[in-house]
Amino acid sequence: MNAPDRYERFVVPEGTKKVSYDRDTKIINAASFTIEREDHTVGNVLRMQLHKDPNVLFAGYKLPHPLQYKILVRIHTTSQSSPMQAYNQAINDLDKELNHLKSVFEDEVRRHSRDF
């Protein structure tokens, strides 16, 4: 079978960066981020979080090929921000949101487990 091993979808090869940054030379305040070993799940969540930022003019992602386990995230910002700042802010906001979701879920599980 010619399909790659399943672990290749998740394990970042040694010597490969998880995220790489590529500044756009043609458009001011635009850049591309390559995120290794991720798919539509992370791409769509990150894109939606970037759209909440008023300084982000454009945010989108694509998967270059179904057998390449990486996504390309493109960000274009206003002059008040940079793509790197917008990306870092989106990641931090998602981290806070997911931690909050986790704590609320765990509280509800504890609350309902006492009832049984």
C-alpha cells in the first residue's frame, strides 16, 4: 500500500518546526504561517478566531494536498497590528477559551457525579 504510516499525521519529524513564518514581500502586513501536522480542525478554529480581531483584514487557510499533513494560514492585518501579533493573540485567546471550556465541563461532571 502506498499510503503513509498513520503516525505521520501527528508526529512532527525531528528537526522540523511545528510553525514556520513567511512574510509576504508584495503586500504590507501580510504573512503566511505553515503549521505542521494539523488539518481542517485547527485551521478553521484559528481562522474563526482571527476573524474576531478588528485589525485582521483577511484570514484564511488551506491544505496544500490531502497526503501532506500541514496547513497554510494566511493573515493580512491593518497597520495597527502585524500578522505575528494577530496570530499570537488568536492562539492565546483560543488557549484561554479552551481552558475555560475544560474547567466548566469538569465542574459539571463533578456536579452530576455527586447525584449518582
